[in-house]
Amino acid sequence: MSWAAVLLAAAVLAWPRTAKSRLGTGLRSARPPSRPRARQDLLAVAATLDVLGACLHSGMATSTAAAAVSASAPVHLAAPLRRAADLLALGADPAQAWAHVGAPADRHIAAFLRMARRSAASGAALARGVEELAGDLRAEAADGARARAERASVLIAGPLGLCFLPAFVCLGVVPVVAGLAGDVLQSGVM
């Protein structure tokens, strides 16, 4: 019996049951592939805040800019933007218009709403703060992507080490030691 047949038999016996069931059902996955939703949301919110900042820098009224941006904003940011735009267009107090009903879905949106309320109360420029918040969101998304890449490299190194180390020993070290042992035994030193 050859080594290849032994290794093939070991691989078949060690094959997980989930792989066997997937093989029988046409390689369908039990769950849909996961997408990095948090990173996409961070980048979408950052892009929305960039557009809002550009609208405010161009001289648009805050209510008009919020209404224009809410059409393409992520769902969890569009609702507060639309609500504030409608209230500001009706002449409501800006601090009350930017107050969120209930708890915000995201801490970044809560930070944006706090900034908008402070801007309305103190007269500080909202556009500059919005751009800084968008930069912070992009930096956070980049840090998250970097952390996931580093984690993937660590998880990949284990199986590669387990595969290549035995192959290196079998194909690199054993023939050299066997060759040296054969030369030593034939020379009569031992």
C-alpha cells in the first residue's frame, strides 16, 4: 500500500460532516456569506457627512442641505436628517430640530446630532465639524480593516506552518541526514 493511499484514506476519514452535507447539496452554504457591514456603514456615513459638509460650505441653508443629503444617506442617518430638515424648514428651534427622538442607532450618529445641537446653540460652524467627524469615521474604518487583515495573516500562518514544516523536514532535512549517514557508514568511521 502506498503512502498516497494511506494519506487519502486519512483525509476522507477526517473530512468534516458539514463538508459531506454540502457536497451532497451542490456546495450550498448553510448561511449567506457575511459582509463587513460595520465598515460599509462607517464609510457610507462618512461619505454622507462629506456631502453635507460640502453643501454647507457652498452656502446652502442647513435645512436644504440636510434634505438633499438625506435622500442618499444610510437608513439610520437618513431619518434624523429628514426629520431635522423638515423641522428646520417649518421654522423650529435648531436645537430641538436636531434632537433625536429615542436613542440613536449608532454612536457616530449621536455624535453628529450633538455637534449639530451645539452648532445651533453656539453658532459654531457645522461644516467644519462634520468634515472632521467624517475623517474620524474613515480612520476608524481603516483601523478596523487593518486589524482584520492582521488577524487573517495570523490565522493563515498556522495551517501553512503545519503543512510546510513536515514537508520541509521530509524533503529537505531527511535526505541530507540520510545521505550523510550513508557516507559515514560506508567510510568505516562508525
